[in-house]
Amino acid sequence: MKIWLLTHGQLVFLEGLKSCLDLLFGEEQQPGQPSPLQFVSSCDLRALFDFVRLSLAPCGSASWKGPVLLVDDLSVLLSLGATPVAVLDFIHYCRVSVCCQLQGNVVVLVHSSEDSEDEENELVVNSLCHHSDLILWAQGLATGFCKDVHGQVRHSPAEQDLVQIYQYKIQDRNVTFFAPGLSAAVL
Amino acid sequence: MAAAGGERGRTSFQRRPGAGPRPSALPGTRPSLRHGQLLLSSGLPSLDCVLGGGIAVGTLLLIEEDKYGLYSNLLFKYFLTEGIVCGHDLFVASAKEHPDNILKELPAPLLDDTYRKELGDEAAVVNSEDFQDSMKIAWRYQNLPKMETSPTTYTKFGHYYDISKKMPPELCQSVKRHSFYLHEELSFEPKMKAWNMNSGYARLLQSIQRIISQEGFDGSDPQKKQRNVLRIGIQSLGSILWGDDVCCSDTPEDPHSLTKFLYVLRGLLRKSLSACIITVPSHLVQNKAIMERVTNLSDMVVGLESFIGSERETNPLYKDYHGLVHVRQIPRLNSLICDVSDTKDLAFRLKRKLFTIEGHLESSTLLSTIKVIFSF
């Protein structure tokens, strides 16, 4: 799990794996500085939010408008013991701090599938969809594997009832998008 | 093999004839062409092909066990045996049987002469069955050997093993082996109480972390001249013998232990020169949500489905095969894309001491006879 925070002209990065290892195998934590991954032992995501809040705090005279918070990925938090309500609270707090107070953006990645049996995950995904301004849903083709079209992305903004579908093909370092029916296999 | 130079815009790189590939610094590894990471062989060249070249150092391969665990156990042993042949260190963990017993039952490597003889037998059998007439059309391929190259000649990546013979003990003892047998471990230390995890898993993680830091697999010992790779094998993780009830209850007491274990293990693997194989009895896990999370937390996931006891055993489509292989996940390391074979319907068979994985759908057509010749 990784968290990127672009604020004050800098990129703040939290690597979940490394923090988790430091927490579990490192020396005793100082009492005033809980690790952001504290929830692995205590089921509480407050420390993680504190990390985000402290990174957003204005330093110096200039305040930064428009920070960007990227979370990759939220489903891992559920695997590590956080309850769905705690995860949704965390995202809600992040949204309030970043979007409402600082006019920034939050981008969150979750895993899902239509026949998933992970109810907690589906709960988080549905709730996030409800509160999001834009949903990008990447999925494979319903017709199966194809060499020229790796999948499709459904682009649905919240306010409008319009769902646009783009198909994509992944290359080594970038992804090409095209309208359905215009892939290299057809043309 | 000189290239045409600048005329057609090709590179002027010339491969020196007779010089094999440059040996990499670590034994038994080679760099991947796609993402530049070091790759290890899984012990089964056809599985390496399916996984896009091999197992990258620092990643986790999860095998979903078949119904009786026969074939997944074979893959587990192939991984360990490959480690011995390449000179890697081993760490074997099990709650079912003592790791020393597992290490006594490893298959013997096939040497060059015996290997060619095996292939000769295979080719003879194939020719003598009903393919004689069809070979007339494909006469050009008739005299070519079944495999492209014998693996032990000039590449040191990927070997073949004979499961009917046991590995000689002196070869087995030539590498450093660490073992973790759950029922012989001491009771857990107080520090691990804060982990909020099943005690068996916590002890295993402690043991792995200790070996990695003590033996210098995480690069913490600059004095160590010869770096080596650690191959970790964990048998039947998630089964009741580990003290976890995910396999017997729909609502386990602690549904997060297994997923936390995999997360922390992946962290340990990422920061060390190691690779891990884990077999999980996924057909016993009642709560499918947990298996979905386990799949998302692993790098590579391969499921085995054997035909033993199912109606597919007598299905003519599968008459040459012993089971199906489902590739559930392949990682994308340092790249947006991964190398996967185009064949998505894979089956495995255990024939004449050799275990192979190949696409099965065209097995009844002429084209497949040519494909069988060139398959691994």
C-alpha cells in the first residue's frame, strides 16, 4: 500500500510495506510518534490520517492550494484488519481536509469485481462510488482475452448520467486509449 | 552472426560466435528482458515459461493446491530442488511434516545423457503411436529433437528432474538449509503480542526475518563477499495445522491473520535477495473473500486442478493430461505489462517422470502434433 501526497511543491511518500516492517521488527516506538501503520496492531486508522494531516499542514507563510492525495490501494487496508467503517471514515476525513478545506484532489484505487464475494470490500467500493465526483472503472473485455485490446475503461462523472467507454491496450511504458471498434485488430 | 549494420537501420551489435551468455553474479539467476529484475527458475521450465521467464527475486509465488495436494507438493519440491542444484540457501517451513523429511524426498536432477535418453524414449513413443501418417506432412520436423536445447549444456537456468529417483544426500547437504517446523518451535515471545496475529504465523515471520538479517540476504553485511539467494518454501499455509481456522469455518476467528502474514512476508521478500513459494489449500478455504484477498496480496498465483476423482478423468479431451493449470495472477514489475503466453488454457501432465505444462485445446488436431514437439 502506498500513499503519495503532493503538497507544498513536494512529494511526500508513505511506503506501507516498509512502515509495516519497521513497526513490527524495529525498536520500540517513541510514545509521541505512533507509526502510520499502527492499525495493523490496533485496528485504528487515526495514525494514518495524522500522517496525512501533518503533511498537509502549512509550513512557512505560503499555503499551498490544490494538494493531491493518491492512495494505492484501499483494499489492502481491509486485508490488514481495518473495518470497512474505519476505512470509509479515513477517506471521509481525507476528503474534508484535502478537497473541502484546501481545494485539492483525492484519487483512490480499489479492487473490485462483479462476482466478488468480499462483502466488506464491496461495501467500501459502493460507498466510495456514491461519494466520488468521477469514477474510472477498468475491466477486461466481456468477450475474453484479446491481444490488441486489453480491456475497457468506463468513465462516469457523478453529476451526469453519461457513461463513456474507452478501450485500451497496454504497452511497456504507456497505455493507448481508443473508442470501441477502433482497435488495431479491426482497422 | 553479424548484423547488416546501418543499411536497414538495425543495430550493429554482433554476437561473438561460441561465447555463451555472460554469467550473472548470482548463481542460478538471469536478468529479465522485460523489466531487468533478476529471475530464478521455479524448477520446472514449462512453469517458468508460463510465469513470463521465471520467478523474480523478491516476489512471492502462491500455488493453490489441487484436491489431494499431490501435484502442488511436486511443484514445491521442484522449487527446492532447483535451489539445491543452483547452490541457493533454503528455508523450509511446514506444520505437516518435518522439513528434514521433505528435503530427503527431493527428486534427482536429470543429467545430460539420461536426459537425452528420456527424450529419445518420448519421441519414439510419440512416433510409434498414431502420428506416423501425419508426420509425412510435417517431414521437415521429424528429425528435430523434441526440445530446443538441453538445459544443462550452455544455460544454467532451468533444469529437469526425475521424480522416480531421490536426490543423492551429498548433493542435498551441499547447501545451507534452514528449517521451521511449527511443533518444535518455542512459545511465542511477548513482543509479538502486539502484532495481533496468529502465533504460528508470527513465529514464522520472526524466524524468516532473523535468517534474512543474520545471513545477510538484505545486504546488511557489506563484508560478505559472495551474495546468494534464499529460497523460502512454506507448505500448506492456512491449513488447520498452523492453528488457523480459515479452512474449517465460514467465519474464522481471526480472518486477517493470513492476509497480514502475506503482507509482511512480501515486505521481507522485497528488501532481500529471496523468493518464496507457498502452497495454500484454497479448495478448503470456506470464505471466498479471504481467497480473493490472498490472491491480491501475492505476486504470482497459480492454481492446480487435478482430474483425480472428477468426471474429467474419463473425458477424451483430457486423456493425455492429469489436470488443469489456472494462472490467476502475474505481476507487472517496473513495467505496465507482463510477459504471458497467449495460450490461456493450460494443462499439466506427469508422464515418464517428467512434469510438463502446455496448452491443451488443440491436442486433437494435426497442428498440435507440431506444437507438442516444440512445447517444453
